[in-house]
Amino acid sequence: MKAISIVPGTSGVDFTDHPEPGIQSPHDVKVKVLQVGICGTDREEAMGGRADAPEGSQKLIIGHEMFGQVIETGEGVTTVQPGDYGVFTVRRGCNKGLACCDRNRSDMCFTGQYTERGIKGLHGFETEYVVDHEQYLVKVPVSIQSVGVLAEPMSVAIKAIEEAVGLQAARLPEVIKEDWLKDKQALVAGLGPIGILAAMALRLRGAKVWGLDIVDEKTKRPQLLKAIGGEYLDGRKIEVKDIDEKCGEVDFIFEAAGVAELGFQLIDVLGINGIYVMTGIPHGDRPTCMMGAELMKQIVLKNQIILGSVNASPHHFELGIRDLEKAKNLWGRLVDDIITTRLRYDEFEDAIMLRSDDDIKTVVEWNHIYRKSHKPIHG
């Protein structure tokens, strides 16, 4: 079968042949890959960045944002059947007998010795067929098959939001968990796929959403944000220190920009009893200057929480898929418009290298042939 692979530590990607996987255990599920999303991690890997091949292999099949259809199951599988749509989660536990990994919460692995499909020690999903254990497959309803490939980035956004809301409910007795975000001021920094999906999830929960980026207001990301009821802040035209004057008291910050300097500057924007979740991973090792004493004083005196969040469990995938359903019911084609470019699997180099202010999510198609298409924003 065909696959897209890299040699970790070197630049470039290859279109290669790879043995087709088969059912090995009663709880295995074989899936025909239909679509794989491209993200910053894939581009970093293709440029020689962080990636580890499986033991005994020089190459790593990349891709971790997949969507596919079940074509075969082991005799012990009970949750899906051939014909169902679904997504496989990304991270696998360390097998060290610790509670998080043993309970399918490898996103919270204590040892750091986890593996990740398409990233660390396990082949990914940028190929024709994949096989994995039933516990890692999450069903996707037919009603949202057009955006099923967004399940992985949505799961990252949902985990971060759920963690933040849970912490607020635990420390503020008057908070009703399900309603904490209603009418709250939320700032999303970075309007890539995870940022846009976080904005949608926050709007579904009744938050007032401000989106911060450095692209022209007439480009697709700001236009999509405004179409779901958010407001755009152009980071080239407003100083971070002035954001709270524009937005008022900011209760929740969702960082998805992956820019270290901005990440620390945004602490200044956070309001009393506020919570700030970082999901971006900066590249490089350039030092960042900040007013450390002032930031520490603010965090303490304003009872603030700064939280890091990465990856997601099957539970968060399920929650994210529910939110995609709700978003499709509310905004229809706007959710599809997050996928701005669809390319055939043999155009993978274009998919990896594509960068533009109008690009949000590029998807590699393994089942249907699509030419490059940039879809309009639907109001």
C-alpha cells in the first residue's frame, strides 16, 4: 500500500510502498483511511524536527489527524462494525502499570515514555489502511462525515476547555460547571484550526469570544470568526497591554499561537480569578524577555491559573465530535469552511508546504480525487 513517510532528523517527505496491515487480535479494527489533516507538527517533522521512527525502522509514516471507514474487525470487537466511520486517537500509553495510561488516559502519561502515531515511535495515518485496537477508535456520525477529519484538533481544544472549566468549578463554589463560560469574556490567541475550533466550542457554551491573530481582517480566519459571532483583534494594530481595555475583564484565555513571547505577554490580559490555557508549542530556542516580578504579583494577587494542555483522551474525542455535531447544526457549512484546501494523496508535497493567510486546514484525500479548492465563507 502507499504511504507518506519521512526519515526523522532529515528534511523532505517520500511517497513509498509499505506492507498493508492486517487484523492481529480479536480487538483489532482495520480502517480505510479517507482523509488526513496536515498541521504544524507534520510540517516540523518534514523539515527535520522532532520525530521518532518505530523501533527497528529508519522511516516514520507521518500523519496523526485521520478520518476513515471501518472495513474489518476482530471477532471480539463490539463497538463498531464494517461501514462505520471513525477516527483513531493519537497517543498510546507507556505500559508501566501507572493509573493514567492503564485507564486509557495516556494524554496524562506520568513517565513521558508514551508513543504517538505519526510522531513518536509509531507509524501514523498518512497511508491507505491502518489497524489498531478497538479502545483507540471513536465513532463519527454519518451526519458530520464531511468534517470528521477535524475530530483530532477539536479534541485538543475541548480537553483544554474542559480542564479549565473543571478547575474553575472546583475552586469557585458558586460556579455551575456547565454554565461557567456563559457570558464570560474569552480570548483565543492564534486562529489556526485549533484556535478556530476552540472559538466555536466557546461560542457554543455562550462565551463572548475575541480572536487574536496577525492577518488581514478580510482573510478567511477573521471572517469565519466573525460569522460565528466572534470579534477580531489584529495583533499588528493593537498592543497586548491594551487588549483588556478593548475587551474588558478577560475571564479565559485560550492560547493556540505557539509564540513564546506572546504567550507570556498575554498573562497581563487575564482578569481576576481568570484561567489561561496554553496549547501552542513554540519552535526554536530564542530567549524571551518579560516583566517577571509584575507577572508573578498579578498571578498571585488576582487568583489566576496558568495551565498547559496537550493531546487528548478518547473521552475528549467523543466530546469534540459532539461539539462538531452541534456546530454543524448551528452554523452548517461554516464548519466545513475550516477545511480550506483538499489535495490528492499524490500531491502531499504541496499539502506539506502550503502556507497562506487564507489557509486554515489542509487535508490529504486518500479516497476521492480533489483538486486544489479554496472554499468561500458562508454567512
